[in-house]
Amino acid sequence: QVQVVESGGGLVQPGGSLRLSCTVSGTIFSIYPMGWYRQAPGKQRESVAAITSSGRTSYADSVKGRFTISRDNAKNTVYLEMNSLKPEDTADYFCNFNVINDRLPWGQGTQVTVSS
């Protein structure tokens, strides 16, 4: 019953921006820390950004200063604003609970391609 739906990916040029959205249903969203993850072709999945139930954020060094994670508990949605995109940001992006024991199965994610 609990599920997440990611959206907002696309093709952008280097230096461009995208805003990803993740809507969660079937649970009490506001109590969970949330995270964005990505998996590039031929690479392992990695954590990109995380946000606690109270709004405190953390980021991978590779995206710090360029990406911003936020949440709207009234909409059961977590966002990832991506600015100054680089080709190495190309990946499938996924949303999930930032709690290992309660993570959902990985879904389809949303594709981000940064290329000129």
C-alpha cells in the first residue's frame, strides 16, 4: 500500500536546472526522514541528499552547494532542486525513506540526463 512516485526528470544542458518531486502515499509521511538517491549507468546506487522530519538537511559532497532538498508535509512530497547540473549528474534518481529497515522496494525512479 505504501508507495512513492518520482517525477520531474528530463534532458538538460550542462549548467541547467531541474526540480524533482517525490509523492508518498499510504503512510504517515511527516514522521519519516526522506532521501534522494541516484544510480548512474554502470555504477552503484548512492545517496544524494537527505532531510529529517524536522527539516534538517544533508548532502553528498558531490552535490553540496548545487542541490537543495525540501519537503512539504501537507502534500506528502519531497523535492530535489538541482542547479548547475554537470554531465556526471546523469543518472536515474530515486526517492525513499532514509531509514534502512523501512525502505520501500526501489521503483522506476526518474531519469536525469545532462548533455550538450
